[in-house]
Amino acid sequence: MPPAQPPRRRVPAPARPAARPPRRPARRPARAGTIRLGSPRPRLRLVSLGLTLVMLAFVVRLLQVQAVDADAYAAKAEKNRYQEYTLSAERGEITDRAGIALATSVDAYDITADPKMFTPAESKAPDAPEQAAALLAPILGKDPAELVAKLKAPKSRYALLARRQTPQVWNQIKDLKNVFAEKARSEKGTGGTGVSVLAGIFTEPSSKRVYPNGTLAAGILGYVNADGRGGGGLESMLDKELAGKDGKIKYAQSGGRRVPTAGARETPAVPGSDIELTIDRDIQWAAQQAITQQVEESAADRGYVIVQNARTGEILAMANAPGFDPNDLSEANSAAMGNAALQDAYEPGSTAKVISMAAVLEEGAATPSTHVVVPNRLHRGDRLFKDDIDHPTWYLTLNGVLAKSSNIGTILATGQLGPTQAQANRVLHSYLRKFGLGRPSGLGYPGETSGILAKPQDWSTSQQYTIPFGQGLSINAMQAASVYSTIANGGVRIQPTLVRGTKGPDGRFTPAPAPERTRVVSEKTAKTLAAMLESVVDDREGTGTKAAIPGYRVAGKTGTANRVDPQLGRYKGYTASFAGFAPADDPQITVYCAIQNPTRGSYFGGQICGPIHKKVMEFALKTLQVAPTGKPAPRMPVTFKPGE
């Protein structure tokens, strides 16, 4: 066996030199005309920067919308999504004393439009506003150009085309809408637009003021304006009570239409209160018929009649002629749209002599039988005074001065009110004021005149002698009626009233406050005056015999005054009037009539207003079932013989 050999030592291999990187091939020189591509990295960096800035802008805007301006945008979205409309309150009724409607409200519609639905994009027609206006104008009674302007309102979703239209008007429009909608549906399958030109016309429930009796009591009631608010008369005076309180409704909408499933928030409207007047519709009708007929027969400018309950101060009628129909103001004469009985100021003439006589009796300056020698002419101050007719010297009692309506006799009688003329003027002025002249009647009626009554120290030389017989001062018809009601009521003036009370939405009736009462003259003086006024009507020498009513004792006074023409500013024409009450022994009703500038026939108050007084008074007595007079009228002397 051969011997073991020692292991071989591994000799390490010699180290190889490090590998050299491969040489880049030498860049060949570019040949002429060759395009060399640039590096894309700068461009990528630019694009990345731009995208980053855009995203940053979006993030900033998103933060602004969702965090900073979140409330503002939410409110704007709410506004665009939700529509809010006013729910008109139902206007209260105006009734007469028996509850008969004189002014009421009926269902009506406001015709509206969504102008956006008439744009070419929505309607598919370039002339949609013109087409719709041509269809609607004849129905609404509007100018087509006006409707076109509303239908083209820029950036608007609501346009009011017409207010308070009757259901019949809306039915006509609705029928047209149905016709055009059916036409659009039929055209859609044949390449048509499929859009109705009236699709953007809508309606809102409203109410319309109606006066069932037409012209009756229009001067008292007034009218409502285009906004449904009182524009005159009691409609204006009591607008707050009548109007109620409007409500609101808010609901979601889309495409101009209500979203039924989105719910709604509604504040109900509160209806206005009903107003019950003191007016009696039947007596008002009789008064209006009588004065209208006489104004036409006399070719007069205007006239008025007032009927008052002498015991309560309540106005039973207040009629004006000419009048107007508040249902159709377009045909009304603006000069006739007020309440002339309260708004005209004029010189009363001889009907005011009763105040002079009241002062003379109350002050004890004379009695009904006092002798008054009345010459044909009387020189006072800078004037020569006369009566309505030439006459020889009259020998009259104070009662006769009133019965024959002597201006001269009245001047002589009132001259006894003081030791000097200035003092007599002050006494007479105090009675004129007590009877309600120179101040409002107390009705609170809009536009009522206070008349003109100067202070006694300001009376001119002629006024201090003309005022006692009703010239040189001015009144309204209500003031004149109130004077006679004061005498009829035993010398106590009751503030006139037109409203008996109100009935609220809850149905509860609230009476009007009790009117103010003021003692003007004693009961004795009032009764004496009533007897003297009977002589005017009952005595054959009186000027008011045409006002006599068989079976009833009537007390009254005629008036024929020179009239100041409001346009010329000087005397031209006359004011004829008659005032009185009945039954004279138990006074209940006062009637006053006046006619301005009668130009045909007689102009004397006893001749043209006396018959009106009789007609209206007779009707009122029968309507109110006032019993006939049971006692004969006392005979008071009118004249005396010289030397008695």
C-alpha cells in the first residue's frame, strides 16, 4: 500500500484586472437635415405643476363653498327651490242696519305667468310672448304690448298679468290652455315642438269687491283701488278693520310647478271684520231716487239728502246726485266719486236762521210773539239789505220773521243779543259753534269739510249782518242736518254716527262707542223753536207749505242762498235747501235736502226741496212705522196790527 501523500496546497489564481466599463460608441456627427429629439422631463414637470394648481383651485373653491360661504349658498338654493306667495285675506262686508250687504267680496283670480317659459329655449317658439299676448289681451281687457313686456321680463319667474278676474275670465283662459295643450300633444308625434304657447300662464286665488246695489250709497261706501285697498269713503276710512291680515304659503317648486311631495309651510290669512252701518237700505234708496230725479229736472250741478234719527244721531240715509257705480270705476265721473254731502262747503242761507232764533230765545232777547217791524230796505254798515221779495212794511212777530224767512227781521232780532253789535256778534258766534258749525261733524269721514266760520272779531262790516241769515259762512249738509236734529232732540246735540258696530272673524259683534251728547239750548227753547218751525210748513203764509204731510205735524225751514261758484270764485246761481223733522210734537226723524245751482224752473228751496223733503220723510215715517200725529198743531201769530 503506498504511503499517504500530504494534501496539496491550492495556489490562488492570479487576480484579474477590474472589468472596464464598456466604451460608448463614439457619437457620430449629425448629418445635415437630421432633427434631434429633446428631453420630455421639463414638459412633464410643467404639466404636473399646472394640474397641481388647477386641483388646488378646485380644493380652495370647494372649501369656500362648503365651509366659508355654506350658509349663503344654502339660502340661495332655498330661495331658488322654494316659492313664497301671499294669501290674500278676505275683505269684510259692509252691511246696512238690517245686515243686508252693501259691499261684499267674491272669489276671483289673479292671472300670472312664468316669463322663463316664454323664452325661445323653453317655448320652442321665437315669438311665444307675442302669441300669448294676442290670445290673452281680449279676455283680460289689456293692451297686448303691455302683456308682451311682462312676458319678456328678463331673469324673472313671476309676472302679474291681471288682478281680481272673475271665474268666467279664468275659465276662458283655461279652455284656451287645454286647446293648445291638446294641439301640442298631437303635433309632438309628427315632428312638432310639443309645447303649448300658454303653458306658462297660471292663476292665484284672490277676491273681488262687489257692490250688489250698484250706485246705491256709493258716496258713503267709496271704492277699493287696484291693490284691493280702500280708495275712498268708508272703504278707506275703515280699511284697517275691513282688510284683515294677509297670510303666506311657501312650497317647493320645480320647472315652474309645485312639488306635491315636498310639503309646504302656510300662515293662514285672517279675514277682515264686517262693518254694520246705521244706514237703512230702503230709506237710502228712496232718498237717492228723489234727489236724482230733482237734480235732473232742475238741471242742477248736484244735490244731497240726509236722513237722521233725531233721538240717536244715527244716519239712516245720505244720498248724493249725481252718483257713480263702484263696480265700474272706468265709467265714473271723477267729480261724482266723493261724498258731496260731507265734502261740499256752501253758504246755507235761511235754514241757518233757526240758530239765530235759538240764540235770541235762549238769551231772553225776545219771545215768539215779540213785534218786529220789517221795512222794505234796511241800511246797516256799508250795505242796503232786503228780503227775497219787495214788500211794504211788514208787521211781524218773531215767529212771523221765521215763517216768512225775513232777512231784515232776522238782522233786527239778532241785534238784540248785546248792547253793541260787537257783543251781539260774539253771542251769536258762540251758538253757531255749539250747534256744530266751523268744525267736523264727528263722523271722522275722509275729506269732510269743517266749513268756514270766522271768529267774531274778524267778521267784516257786511258779515256781521249777513251771518245771522246764513250768508258769509259755509257748512256741509251733515252739519245742517245736525242743527235740526239738535232742536228735535230737545236741545241736545248728538254726534252723528254712520257705524253701528263691527263683527270680527270670530263672529262676535262689537257695538260702536256711544256718541257724544252736548246740551246746546234748553228743552223749553227747543220746543218753542219746533212750534215756530211748524208755522213755516203749516201756516198759509209760510214758505214751506210744500213739505206738509197729511196726518203728521212737520217742522221745517226753507233756504235760498246766493252760491259761490267754485270755478269763478264769485256769486253765481243759488243753493236751494229745506230742513225739517217730524212728527213735530214727538220728533223722531230729520231730513235735510240741498240742491246746488238749479238752472231750470224754480230755484227757491221751498219749491224744489220742499217736495223732496215730503217724499223722503213720508217714506221714512212709514218704513219705521212711526204713528201719525195725534194732536193739532198750535197756532202761533205771524203778524200783528200796528198799534197793538
